[in-house]
Amino acid sequence: ENLNIPIFMGQQYRASELQGAVLRMQLQRLDCILHDLRRVRRLFEDAVASMPAVEVAPNHDTVGDCGVVLALRFSDESSARTVAEGAKAAGMSGGLPIDSGKHVYTQWTPLLEHRVGHHPDVNPFNHPCNQGLRMEYSAAMCPRTLDLLARTVKIGMQPDWTDNEVDEKIEALQKAAEKI
């Protein structure tokens, strides 16, 4: 079996009936989970407001935000990495979006190589109507985006953190921010 076949974009997967049944039951818990996530995130946002050199990244949908992640922005990548490491040391998930691999377009090999769709006839790069359009992508085509991704830290929030745990994690975040 050849495991070296390059992947392509545009794959679709269907959930099974069993997965749907489990999801249906889990959805009954969703409102409480979202309430707790948003509460924890607000506590972190309030604490970050007093930290120098740290800002909450813009949120363009505060009402619809689930509160799963708090994104913090820094003046440089080194500061972001320092805080991310401090978050990890305190038991939080902390990472830079630039390091997320296939979530950043620079790692979308199928797109950069024009391999979209399971067959050449459904690949928009091959479609006659698209010929003559700008279709050349490079890893350096969005420098501002790459800069923002390298200066941002995403910290995962947990709905079951107690107030004491939140206070401890905020304190750890403050100590990490003091190092920059």
C-alpha cells in the first residue's frame, strides 16, 4: 500500500448515527459549559487589563464568543513565547498560532501546490473560468498576518476551573508577563 500519496483539500466526512446520538445528549450541557467558559475568560480579561505589555487581542464577536480561548497580543514574538511558556508551566494550554502547523496557510501544502479536490476536474485551479486569475500563493504573501500570529498567545480556558484555580493561573500569567 502506498502511504506517500499527497493529501488534497476538500475532503468531507459524515458523522455516524452513534456520534449524532452522543452529540444530542452532550448538547444538553452546552449552555452551562458556555456560561462557565465565558465567566472564566472575563476574569482573565479583567486581570490582563492591568498588566503592562499585554493586551487582549481584538474580538470581533464578543456576544458570540464561546470563551474557549483567550488571545493575548504582545509587541514581539519573544515576549509572546515567554508568556506562553509561563502559561504552560502553570498547567494552561498556551501556544502561538504561528506554531499550529496546518492551521496556518504557510503549511497548506495542497493549496500552495494547487492540489484541491479529489480529482483534477473538480480542482478550481484547473477550471477554465479561473484561468488568468491570481492563483499563485507563497508562504510570504501575508506578512502582517504572520507577524500577528507570531506575537499572539492563545490560552485555553476550562469551564471547570474553580475560582481558586483561576486566581492561581492569573497570578502565574502575571509573573510570566513580568519577565518581558
